[in-house]
Amino acid sequence: DAGVIQSPRHEVTEMGQEVTLRCKPISGHNSLFWYRQTMMRGLELLIYFNNNVPIDDSGMPEDRFSAKMPNASFSTLKIQPSEPRDSAVYFCASSWGNYNSPLHFGNGTRLTVT
Amino acid sequence: AQSVAQPEDQVNVAEGNPLTVKCTYSVSGNPYLFWYVQYPNRGLQFLLKYITGDNLVKGSYGFEAEFNKSQTSFHLKKPSALVSDSALYFCAVSVISSGSARQLTFGSGTQLTVLP
């Protein structure tokens, strides 16, 4: 079991550029979550997919953010255009089953927007 | 709306001493409670969970947590702390929202430092 795989681990970009973060969940898991972690705001849920369908995107900050899950083994989080305040660590997590199943987190993508 | 509070940003304990990291929650209905640990530059790792049954839950690395319904608490404990336990700890609560969607809320985290 390779765990949840995120790429890239680090991303440095200039304000206004498009950023795409990638996630491969654990095989067989049917739920996928994107979180953002900052010192100021802690851990925030951005969006949650179940069986590849977005269930709750109320945490997506604004229209600059979008997420897709074209199949059960891949998801992307895109920011276009990026802004310095988007700088954070972005985590992807997956789980199987229902509400009492633990989440398995990737090691995150550290995004710096200058 | 559900919420989780971790009242201490920082907990320091001497190696070998017992440790407690506090967590209180607020939900409508039955809570499903979790503890996660985060080491530097890593994602969160699951430690233990309470779903139902015995109020004392045992988890990974010798950690345990006690569910107290009357106090709406789920404190994390370990009888003898190790320096390697130093990390950021998160409490989380999960309930089913409308349409069977999952709502998982994390606390703000507690930095545990075990001093040699």
C-alpha cells in the first residue's frame, strides 16, 4: 500500500500563474478530501468527493479554486489565478466507506505564491 | 453545527511522565471521535477513534483516549511519554449531515513537546 500520493511536494509560483496540485488516493477508497493548512486558519476542508462526485465544496474559498476527480484514482486541485494569500500546505486524504472510517492523508504540497 | 475545541495550543511534559491532550466537542446526535498526529512536513496520521461501546479506546503507539459523554470530552492520554511523541495532535468529530454526506471537523491542534 503506497498510501495517498501527492505531487508536487513543493511548488513556488508567481502571483497570477495557474497552479495544479495532484492526488492519487489509496486504491479502493471511495471518498477523497482536499484540505488546506495554514498557521492562521489551521486545517480547512476545501472539498469532499464521494464516488468521484463532489459532495461538499462549501469550503472552496472562491471561484479561483476548482477541483476535479475524473476517475477513482486521480484528483486535481487548481488555482487560477494564484495569489500570495493562497500560500499554504494543501493535503489530500482518502477513506473507505462511511462516516466512522479514518482518513489517510498524503504528505501534502507546500505552495508558495510570490 | 458541530465543533471541536482543543483548549491548549502547547503541552509540555517530561519524558516518562503521563501526558494528556484535551479535546471537547459539540454535536447534534451521536459523535464519532478521532485523534490524529502530525509530524513535521508530513500529513496527519490516524491514532484512534471512538464510535460506540467502551469509553476507553486504545490506539497506536500506546495512546488511549477516554470518551466522556456528560463532559463532551475525548482527551488523549499516554501513561509514559517518549521524546518521539513530540508532534502536533488533532482531535476531530464526524457526523452524518443531510443526504448522508460526511462532515468531519478538526480542532485547531495541540503541539506536544516531550522534554528529555
